[in-house]
Amino acid sequence: MADNSKRRMIAALIIALVSLHSMSALATGINAGDTRPEKPKKILVLGGTGQLGRAIIGELRNTPARITIFSRVGSDRTGFEPSAPTSPAVEWVTGDLLNSADIDRTFTAANFDIVINAVRVEDGDNHFYEKIMTSLTRNAKRTGTRLLIHHGAVGAGGNVEKFRNLGWERVPGIFDRLKDQGVGEELLRSSGVPYVIIRNARLYPSTHPSTGKAVLTEDDGVLTPMTRADLARLTAECIDNPKCINKTFHVSDPSLPWPPTK
């Protein structure tokens, strides 16, 4: 009997020690944070086959992010092959940004952590940004997107008043396009989706390397040229950066002279 009692006491002590260890581990996880690696972010890039989009994806592919490119039928998909056998391939969604059903389908198929809009519009639709931002923000909010980064234009909306003396009136239709850009920005700001707006101006050719000197500024009177490589770098730096959230930025790079007009 004495031996049996002793065994029961030892067994009870072992169970108690295991329980204390489990509770300690649970408390550590709650109080100190889960040390398990974060799952790779799912990032949707709109305009990913364009020059700016390609530069942004080049930055993102240096991270563990899972990248999906939304592109039109017939878009050039060359250059997106994995850079190494172990590197992940980008995923593709084919659709039309002006077709809200295509946007709905894309967001329903996957919940994206980050959405980056790098679209450049050349179709003459003066309500393009109003249309796409309505669908994008509705779906981003519906599916819990953590951040929507929008590449817009210097002079969007009321910002154009700061640059009225630069002769922009000689560019046909520019004020209507900038008005549409402003409408798109306001739809994003009022959507409740965390956002970053990065306005760009004159872009150097895509072959021009990063200067490394471009910075984001909230001074909306700044107007300098910039490289796509720097825009891509600044975009990537705003992911997971609370200082960027719900801000509208211009890009400042005084190191670049204005490129000649083509």
C-alpha cells in the first residue's frame, strides 16, 4: 500500500508540473506575443504589368509576400517568371477594372491584406477613378483589407490650385482628369479603409535607377520629378509603417533635374 500511495503521489506531482508548464507557456504567449512567424501578406497589385507596377512588384518580390496581379486580357506578362527555383511565382487575375463584377469576384476569391493601385489611365474616361474606387473601396472594406495604397497625381482635386501658374492649361483635358483623380481620392478617404495616397508628377524613364534621395512629404505644394524605382521603394516602405497610414503624400527629389519634354 505504501508503494502504491507513493506512486500516486509521484504521478500527481508530475501532472501538476506539466499543467504549470502549459499555463506558463500560454501566459508567455499572451503577454509577450506569439513568436511564430507571421504568414506572408497577400498583396493585390492593380496595373502590375505597367512600368510603375513592374517596379513595385520588383520590390515586393524581395519579401515573402504572396503577389497577385490584376490585369486585362492581352496584357504583357513577360518578366514575371520566378527569379530562382525556390522563389514564389506571382498569381494572376484577369479582368476589367471598370467591371464591378470582376472586382467583386477577385476580392471574394481571396482576402487581400494589401491592395496597391498603380494603374495609369490613357482611355480618355474622365470618370475612371470615380468608377474604380467605388468598387475597390467597397470590396476592400467588405473583406477586411488592411491597407490600400493609391498612386495618384499631383494636382488631384483642389490641389490643382497650387499649380495653376505652370501652363497646365495647354494640356488638353488635364483639368477634367485631375478632377476625377480628386473624386477617387475622396472616395478612398471616406471609405473607412486604411489608405496611403502617393501623388506623382513627371516620371523619369523606367530604365533610370533609383536616386535613393526621394522622400515622401505631406507638403502638397511640392513638385519635383522622380523615378519609378524610387516610387516603388517608397511604396514598399509604407507597408507596415504606421507613419504612412491615412496620409496623402507628394514625392520630393530635388536631386533630379526636370527631364526634357518628349
